[in-house]
Amino acid sequence: MILETGRVVASETVADLGTLIVVSAPLVAARAHPGQFVHVRPGERFDPLLRRPYSFNGIDRHAGEIELLVKPLGPGGEWIAQRHPGDPLDLLGPLGTSFVVHRATTHLLLVAGGTGIAPMKVLAEQESARRNVTLVMGGRTIHHLWPAHRLPAAVEYVTTTEDGSFGVRGRVTDALPQYIAWADQLCACGPWPMLAAIGRLRHDAARATTVVPGKEVLLDAQIAVEQHMGCAMGVCRACVIVTQHGNARVCREGPVFSLGDVRFAQGEPATVGLTA
Amino acid sequence: MPWRRPRKHVDRARDIGRSEEEALEEKAEHAEEDEAVELAAIDGASIVEAATGEAEDERMPSDLAAKLGAAAEGHEFRAWGEEAEDREVADREVADREVADREVAGRDRVVGTARPEDTSPSEAVVAHVEDGVDLEVEVARGLRLRNPVLTASGTFGQGVEYAELIDVSRLGAMVNKGTTVHARPGNPQYRIAETPSGILNSIGLENPGAAAVAKKYGKEWPGLRLPVIVNVAGYTVADYVGVVLEMEGTPGVVAYELNVSCPNVKGGTLFGCDPELAAEVTRAVKAETDKPVIVKLTPSAPDVVAVARACEEAGADGLTAINTVPGMRIDVAKRRPVLGTGTGGLSGPAIRPIAVHITYQVARAVSIPIIGAGGVTCAKDALEFLMAGASAVQVGSATFADPLAPIKTVEGLAEYVRASGLASIRDIVGAAQRGGKRDAGTEYVQ
């Protein structure tokens, strides 16, 4: 990872998803992979103090630019979302693990919820030239979906909305089973309840005694998770989640995990044992 | 059932209709692959490494088991730390090449990569602002450091993490993450919340246990060229002694800092809130080690000065003032505390005036050195503590916002010594206790 002062190139609002910021940061762009993130300093002073982690929403190595989808949450998020073209932006990254698409995969299934679209969009852009890619995205309303025209034409885009304002009415997981049966590999990013629902599909498939279409795909699925983060350098241990192998830091061992490694509890990340 | 595109009905077949160009392209790609396989066989690199000529930089998520496998026994992050370092060294080399390439256009954009040159003694020594300035201080009896800037416990891990990004050998010393006798999993989420000019945290002393820390980092600490002070935490006097016994003889360790902000199992009072208990822990640890012992004072104590005095009498070689201040944030939407444990410790610039005040009071009461801690972000903040009577400072939360904050503090102090015509930074220690400087303008704004 590296500390780089990037420069905002463009900024625009994308539906109700957040603000899309394009930043010229050649050194970060040169080593960024889908799923990894940058830790952005929300100001030049120490109030607000904590940096904000954003998954890459676009990686253009050629132009030396990265794209971030910023939800204006809290004073820090608002400050970052309000940056204008020409403004400097203090970046620390790229950080964490990335999605790994297997060489043999011909049918790649991507599942996104909310700002979890970011790494899925990067994967869609990078992989649609060599594989069949289907992106399933869920949102509350049509305004919480990624605009279709901002995806490569070769990507099959399936949408679900909770209010039925666009695409299939319901949640992503309602639409998933048939696509899982079709796919070779699954990558997902979104809110915890969505990931937990996919985790349940995996759990059921693993337990099933009959043939389950797409069982291998579920067993092998990769997910990127979110957690409140401090340093993003692996020192503060604020962002740990519980895995089958013990505590893991989202900033170092994650944010991309094997779905089977992550433990869930009632649609949320399982919590660390009791305080001593 | 939504409409499906017909071409995708091919059931898991590899051979979807391809144009001739595509077939040729694929053939060419495979030729490259074959070559890569041969190359890989020769030098033991992975196929991707052989093909690209660079170290493979994608981490498989399934590595997790290997990374965490030994965690249960407390031998945490053995494999992944090294892997990450290898990656980062490779990354840094790429970065350096790129920086050279972009000398005109983009050089000033890179603000803080630790270059291999900086840490390699065989290379020409890079000139630093602090060179030739006397910043040496005694931060505890028997512990002299090259400069008065330390990193605070819990904000600098084991030193190796930030060493990937900054030249840690320019700092005075580091205090490692709070270490207990046995491994601890830490507290439930959330563990961190932001507050005005600060952070509220409740990590719960997650650490792999003293034996694992000594085993792993004893090998890595000497290479950092940064003295290590081990932060010791426990719930009984025996816990503290146990950690110190386990850490004795670990390469790189120069002193111990006792975190007495833990509740005592007997009675539940914090060790640091009761002069008797604090003295007892200090005495017990002093009896087991010849290394300097520093006690980290808690602002929760009803009478911090009394605790400080008791520790000095019990043989403490130095004091750190202060640990975090207890605090709470409520999530208004959810109508419950943000942190998993309810309360947490407040740090950052928000607590600086509290920390400076306690430093000032304690400095009047004891004759052992004091390390100021609480919201130091720059040299000016550090000077407040030094003038209040501290011999050194710890930079903590500020490092999260700006990983260069500790080094900038060193540079700023050096510039201050030079600009003020002081013989050494030591001349400024306690200046505010001695009546101050009459010919300077008043500074009442932040």
C-alpha cells in the first residue's frame, strides 16, 4: 500500500446510491484490484479523525484513475462527497484482499446490494470481455440500483427492488437460485443481511442429501464484507469479524473472504465471545 | 421467472461459439501459458509470477485458514504478516520505479512510502530534518531515547505494520499493543466510534498472549531499529508479573509500560484508581525485571496525583499520562449505545486539555520522568506536554488519520529547537511550570 495525494477529476451523484468521485491517483490505480479499498482522509485536520474506507468502484490503470462511490454518511462521508474537481484527496491504499476469478470460470455470477455494487462493477468491467457475466443487483427502489448504461454492454444485468419499482419484486436472494445453477463462480458484496442470506443458501446446499444445482458454486463463493474500521493498517483490531478459523481483520485478511469462512448470526456478523 | 438470454442456456460448457480470431487468440494465450509453466518449473515461482515477471499480488480468500490456523493456539498472524511484507516490498519496488519514471509530473504526489534505502544501512544515509539536533531525552529512569516521540499502545500494533509505510527508525520508541498472559478474543462489535476530534474504542485487549508475541515479534523487532516498550495488561497482580516474565529477554524490548486501567478481579476497582493497588502491581513487576517500568496513569482515578506518588514510591521509573477517558455514544436511530460493550475509551485531540492538565499536576508531584499522551497530532501539541513537564510524548489516534504524524512531530520538534536557539529539547521540559516567557504574544486561539 502507499500514501498518495490524489486529485479529484470528476464528481456526480448516482441515483440514491451516493456520489461517484473519479480521482487521479496513478500509484494507487497501478496496483488496485477489485475488492480492495482505499482509506480516504476526510479533511486536512483531525476532526473528523477517522479515515473512511471505500472499495474501488472503477480502476483505470491506463488513465491512472480510480472511481469511488461515496455515501455521504456522517461528517467525514459528507466532506469527501463534497470534493470538487481539482481538489486534493489523501489516499491510503490499495488495502486488503481482492476477488480472485478462477481461470476456468466461463459463467461468472456477481451479486450486489447498495454500495456493494462497487467491486462487482469493477469485476464486470474486467471480466465481461473473457467470460459470460451476469450481475444481479438488489435495492429498495429503482433509485437504489446502479444505472444499467454504466455497465459494459456484454453484462447481463438482473435487478430486484423491494417495492417492485423495477425488475423482479423482492430481494436479490429471491432471484438468485436459478442463476446459481447456471454459474461457475459467484462473487458478492452488499449489506450483511444479504450476505447472510447467501450464506444460508450455502449452508442448506452443503447439508442437502439430494443433488443441488450449483452446490459447488455456493461452496466456493467469495464475498466482500463491511465493518466499522479504524486504522486499516491491521493494528487497531476494530474491524475484526468472526470466522471459522477465529478472529480476522476485515482490513487485512479481508475484505474479501470465502463465504464458508464467515460466521453469521441473525443476518449480522457473528459477534466475538463475551467480555472477560 | 425473468427472461433469460438464450446464449447462456449452454450448460456449463466451455466451448461457447467463438469466432476464429478468438480461437487464435486463445491459442496464443495458451502458448504463453506453456512457457510460463516451464519458467515456473525452473525457479519455483507460481505460473502467474513467471508469466508477469512480478511477485504474485493477489491473495486468495481461501488462504484464511492457513493465515488464522494457528490463531487458536495464540500463534497469531505468523504466515500472513510475512506474506503481506513480501507483497509490500514488491509493491514498494514497483512504486519506486514508478516514482522515478514520473519524476517531473508526479513526484510530489507521493508523500510517504518507506523506501528500502531508508532502512538499509549499506545505502547512503538520507538527510533528515532532525539530524544534528539534540532531541535525546530520558523517558524513564535508565531509558534514554534518541528523541521524545513515541507511538501509543494500541495505535501502532507491533510496529511491523506501519513499518511497511513509514521509516519507523526515526521515532524515539514504540509501545506495543496491550499484551496479556493468555490470548484474548476481544470485545463484541462495534469496537470503534467517531466522536468530535476523537475516537471512542472498546477493543477489549485482543492479543495473542505474551508467549506468542515474544516468539513472533522477538525475531522482527530488532530489524525495525526502534526500541520497543511492552504494554502489559492483566486482571491480577500475577497476570502482570506473568507477562513480564514471558517477555524478559525478548530482543528489542527496552522497558515495560503497565496498563493499570484494567479492573482488578478482586473487587473490580481499576488498578490505576487505587494508589495501594497501583503500587502493589508496580512493586511486583519491579521485583522481576531490571528493565525500566513505566506506569500508565488513568484519568478515571479520583486522585491521579496520589496514584502517581504511590507508583514512584513503589519504584516506578516513569509515568505515562494519560490513558483514554471513559465515554459513550448513543445510536439515536437504534436507541442504544454504539459500542458493543456500551462504554469505551476516548482518545484524540478531544482529550488533550485533560491530558496536559494531569501531566502538569503530576510533574509537580513526582521527580521521575513523565511521558505525555492524549491527542498529540503535531510538534506544537507535543510542546504543550513538554512545557507542562513531560519528558516525551506518545502519538496515538493521530496516526490513524495521518500515518506520518509521528515523524512530522519529530521534524517539528527539531525545527523548534533550531528556531528557538535551544541547546536541546530537554531545555523546554517543564517551562510552563517556571513562569514562562514574558516577551511572547499571547496565544489563546487553537
